[in-house]
Amino acid sequence: MKSEILQNTIKQLFVSDKGILAADESVASINKRFEALGIDQSVENRLAFRKTLIATPDLHNYISGVIFHDETFRQDMGDGKTFAKFCEENHIIPGIKVDEGLADFPNFPGEKVTMGIDGLKKRFEEYFSLGARFCKWRVVVDVKNSTDEIIELNLRNLAIYASLAQEAGIVPIIEPEVMYDGEHTMEECRDKMSYVLTHLFGDLALYRVDIKNVILKTAMVLSGKKSTVKADSDEISGDTSHILLSTVPETIGGVVFLSGGQTPTEATLNLSKIMQHGPYKFPITYSYSRALQDPVLEAFSKNSTDTENTRKIFVDRLDMNTLALQGKYTLENETGLSSHINNVTHSQDL
Ligand code: 13P
């Protein structure tokens, strides 16, 4: 019965040419993005911005699911409807980020452990009753500095979380984000990602997680943001495709990409080239936050009441990513509406 619910959700999330919007920035993370663009960091503005995105007419033609943060999940969109209810009525599956962010760990300076296992079983029951049908838990891995001990701790928590999510009838997205930040080379990123994914799937098997009802959310293989040698999209897509094929079980429910601090056009181009390496044995799509939202947020910061224009920019970016899912996107497709941003905004570090 639970397995049927989970399978049904996966089927609806991975319909061809649709992505999953990550709109699950914590209050602290989105406030940092607001601050950088001079937007007042208020609950009303967070609501207004998310409403602008989610109530875009015909969003379901582009997006099959949206991941929310707890604050948004409980907010009223108007007419007494929560975001989850609104999504349900508009053929979009509501999801929830359930981890409680990153914390320092004693004796491992600079490393981060993802918090939130305590009380998770109860929270899942509540989220299911509020309409959540998939969820997300993110851990971070620094290519040069994460130790095997902290990686293992985070991966085990991902397995525990995934098991509890499935028990509640909620599809878990497991997200071990190998960070773009840093000076690492492509080779170092490849090695780290391969290590992380191999151990992750080992832990999932060990804790008897049903792999067909799991979604992997991964970064692409990238040389570090501060690396002096930049890889091009052919190398990025080739290496990413190779890592997926060599580490991800064919029976997994699906794979989605995060954008990780790439610009919107980089994330779209790399996705398109990764799709050209297919077909894959499992469904693949994107689940971007910044690469979809940054141009939209800039428009919102300039005039938060011009919803029509802000949505035009959002839809333009969605159009580009639909082309990418078909492996057909090139930079020549850009209309100029959503391809330029002044800054990639702050990552989800809180
Ligand atoms: P980005 O696309 O901005 O990396 O965000 C995706 C996400 O969900 C990070 O947890």
C-alpha cells in the first residue's frame, strides 16, 4: 500500500520534460538572498515571492513538483489555501525539506553535519497529513576538506531519513551535495563524488531502503568555483554522465540535479549535454533553486508588484530548461529575458 503511494508519486514527478522546483530555502537562507538584493527580509516578502513563483499560470506544464520549507508549507496563499493545497489543485506535487540545516561537529573543525533526525517520525506523519508526498534531506561534502568520518555520519543519517520517509508514504530525495565552492580539480571532484555515491548506496542497502522509491539529488562534476582550470560543458557532462552510470543503481526511482551555484545558462547548458549522453536506465530531471530563481528574484527586487513581468522571466527560464531536458538547448536559444544575472545568490548554508 505504502509502496504503491510512493511509486505513484515517483511516476508523477518524472513525467517527461518537467522539472522539480526547489523553493525550500530556509528563512535564514532566503533572507540572505533578499538582503543582497535590497529586499526587506519580512515574512510578507517571502510569501509574496513564493506566491509569484507558484501561482504562475500553467506552471504544471513545466514543473511536476515543488519542494517547500516548513514556513512556506504552512502559509496561506489566499482563500484559506495552503501552498500544498494550491499545488494539489494545480497538478503539482508538494514536497517538504525536512532536515533542520547544518551544524558544526566537535573536533572536526569546518565540517558540517545535517541535523533533524530527532522527532522525524512524528514530523513525517504530520507532513503527510498536510499533503507532502515527497521530501528532501541535504548533506554537504567539501571536495578537499570533508573527512571520511563525517561523510559516513551524514550518509547514515540520509539512510535513516529515507527509511522513515518511506514508512510514512513520502518519497525521499537524498541529497549529498558535493560542493562547487573551492579550488578542486575535475579529477578531485570526480573521485569525491564517486566515493560519496558508492558509500551512500551501500548504506541504503545496509538499512534496507527500497531503492526504487528513492530519488537522488546530485551536483554535476565541476572543477571548483575558484579553480584556475575551468572545465567546459563537454567535459562536465561527460564526467557527470559517467559517474551516474558507474555508481547509481539502475533500479533507482530517479535522479535530479541541483544547480549548486552555476549561473542559469551554465546549469541549463550542462543539463542539456548530460541528457545528450542518454538514454539512461532511470529518469533524470532538474531540481534547481538558484539557476531558476536568480533572474526572477532580481526582477522581484526591482519591482515586487510587477508580477506579470517577473513571471515572464520565470517562464522564459523554464522554457530553456525544458529544451535542456530534451537535449536541445544551446546558448542561441536564449531570448535575453532570463539569461543575465548580476550575481549568483547565496547558497543554502543555513
Ligand atoms: P541550487 O539549485 O541553488 O543548488 O539549490 C538546489 C537545492 O535544493 C539545494 O539544496
